[in-house]
Amino acid sequence: MAAGGCLLLLLLPSLVTASHSTPGCKIRITSKGLDLVKQEGLRFVEQELQNITVSDLHGSEGQFQYNISQVKVTDLQLAFSDLNFQPQQHLVFNISNASISLRFRRQLLYWFFYDIGSINASADGVHIYTVLQLAKDEAGRLKISNMTCNASIARMHAGFSGTLRKVYEFLSTFIVTGMRFLLSQQICPSLEHASLVLLNSLLDTVPVRNYVDEHIGIDYSLLRDPSITTDTLELDFKGMFFPRVREDQELENHAVEPVIKETERMVYVAFSEYFFDSAMHSYFQAGVLTIELQGEKVPKDLEVLLRATFFGTIFMLSPSVDAPLRLVLQVSAPPRCTIKPSGTSVSVSAFLNISLVPPDRPPVQLSSMAMETKLSAKVFLQGKALRVQLDLRRFRIYSKQSALESLALFSLQAPLKTLLQLTIMPIINERTKKGVQIPLPEGMDFTREVVTNHAGFLTVGADLHFSKGLREVIEKYRPVPTAAAYSSPQPAEPSLDPSSL
């Protein structure tokens, strides 16, 4: 027993580490962001409640018999509503003192008097209290995992007209009481379907694991359930890129965990050095960090300088003096990203091989030199795409063979740097132009973005706006009804025959 306890103590640190994996990307939604979600969500709730289906109501009291059918919601007033965070994993949606206007068809029989028509009714003092539990599903996607709901109606009135109005008013208690019960019983099932089915279909539009381009993909799966305080909701994502040739490859995260403290904007997205390192590591593993220039693609001034520098070697290779030049720039190790409060930089080590390529003959290598560069990186947000603009800051070349050759290459330092700035950097920036999508649902975008650097990570603070309404996106991705739903019986049309009452 004691040995087992000691073993458990030894394993405990590793278990804690595994359950608290460091996120490469983190998102915080503040109370200001929740207010915007509430406005759009309230419109969605109104639309759902307007589609409430109330069962037919029929009964009798002495000589009075009634049948109420075709109940439709004609108007809603949801003036008092709140959407709040509730620790640890919940959102609370509260509607108070709301009113619902109804219109339904009546069939009434009192002694020998038979009457049909419509009735306008109103439910006042409607109170709806809903708690949504948020959790990570098996795929690592945020979902509404559970919902509790309580709905009540304080008062209900029905307006009667016609020859039997006095009789209706006397006996309306039976109708109004029944309608209030049926209506209150339909509110929560309607909101439950809206939450667990329709809103979850909206959350399905958040990218979890998808391809960025033909070379790499990104894993945005949640590492754990969301963390909710009274003011914020925080989501920890893996934030790891992977090469498509090795999709199961995992890059261990040793970077600093992003820490978001700000609450002024609606949303904050933080990215650690690991986020960018995994992207560059994936491109390196995919074997695409190589650029080749040959013949006319080599700038003319640089070609003249290279031929002058290697004139002796070229002359000894006669009659291949006029053979085209080929430059192959190949990254030798995965680039590394460094984020500091002063800015973001990328360190790159590479080889530059210079060769002659005589027609119908093997290439002749003139030189192979090592390069060390440092690039400054401007990170910005456009729409929902995170983009990076790179610029050459420092550049150094040296020979892998000898210090003497490194000295001879000194004259190439400036023209090769110009080559990188004018020829290579535009190619690299064209590849990063598309950017990578941040995990937000479809129809929701960022505005007024501000990027702030910290030690080991950067944050993007922004406000939100809905470019598409919840209803529009949900209708686009609405789950297809099952066969059972199609075969469900429809309510029978009420009979106009008084004998059926």
C-alpha cells in the first residue's frame, strides 16, 4: 500500500503537466463582447419563440364545449433580458417581464348556440431563465453540452367578441388557464432545440483542424473546457501547425504560455512563439523552404558580380564560361520566432549554392556559403485572417570551407542582401499573404484591431461585429431532419361539425 502511494506521488507531477498542456493560442471574450452576442442572440430567440407550436386545446364545462386550434404567436416584447457569465462553465440567459401576443381559432358550443372565429390573447409577465453549459467535445470543439430552463407566465388575457361575448368572458377562465399552461410548456423545448441543435450547428463552423494550403494545416482543438469568470470567457487552443505529409506529427510546446489581462476590447486573441515556430517547422518538414533562381531570373548586376568573383574558376571550366548561373537558397534548420515587447523577429539559417549549369552537362558548383539572417515580422489581422509581413533586418554570409574564402565573399554581402530584399522577400511574403484563419464562427468578424507584443507572446485586441445574422448562418448549416421527423404525424385539422365538440 505504501509503495503504491509513493508511485502515485511520483506520477502526479506528470499527470498534472499532461492535463495542463500549454496553449499556443488563447482567446478571451469579455463582457463587452457578450453584450454584442446578447443583442444578436435576442433577435434569434425572438424568431424561435415566434415559431412555437402549441397543441390544440379542447374540453367542456357543463353545457359549454370548446376547441382551440391554430395557435400562432403574433408579437413578442422581450424588453428586459440579460446574458451573463457564470463561473465555471456557464452562460445565463434571463428574460423577465416579457409579453407574448397570440391569435388562435375558436370553436364554441353553448346549448344550441354554435360559434367559430378567432381570439386574440396576450401572455404577460413571462419569465424565462436559461443556463447553458459550455464544454469541449471529443473533437476539441466548443459546444453547448447541457441546458436547463425554467419558464413561467404570470398572467394571460383573452379578448372575446361576438354574440356570445358575455358567455365567453364568464367561461374564459378554463380557456385562458389551459392556454397559459400549454404555452409555458412549449417555451423551454423550443429554446432547448435552438441551443443544443441550432446554436451547436453554428459552433460547428469554427475551424478545428483544417488545411492552410497545399503544404501545412493547423490544429485549433481545445485543450480543455472553457474557463469562465464573472467578466470573461477564456478558451485554450492547441494552436499547432502540422505538415500535410506527416499529419500525426506533434511538436512539443516549450514556449511561454500567453497571459491575457486586458478587458477593454470585446475579444483578445493571444499567440505564443510556439504558434509561429510550429508553422515554420511544418513548412521545413514539408520541404518547401527552398528557392531556386536560374538564368534570366538571376538579376543581371548580381550575375556580372558573381562571374567576376568566380572568374578564375569559370575560366578553368572553358568552354562553359557562358553557361547560365543557378542560385539555390535552402533553409538548413527550422526558423525560430522571438517575440519581445520591442517587436517580433524570425531567425533563419540557410545555405546558398552557386553553380554553373552547362547545357547537356552536370552542374558545376562554384561556391556553397552559409547565410544567417534576421527578419523583422509585422503581425496584423485582416478580417479573420492573421497575416505576417516579413522584412530583412540583418544578413551575413560566410564560407563553410575556410576563413580565407569568407573574406573573399565579403564583396558579395551587399549585392546578395539586395537580392534577398528585391527578389526573395517578395516571394516569401506572397506565400504568407493569405494568412491563417482565427477560430471564430462564420458570420462573426473583427474590427478595430490592435496588436501588442509581450515577452514570448503577442495579443490582438479587437471588437466584434456580425457580418451575417445568426439565423442566416444557422439556416445555411441547419441539420437535415431525420426520416423519423418526416414521418411524424401532423395534427389533425379541427372539425367544423358542432357534433364533434
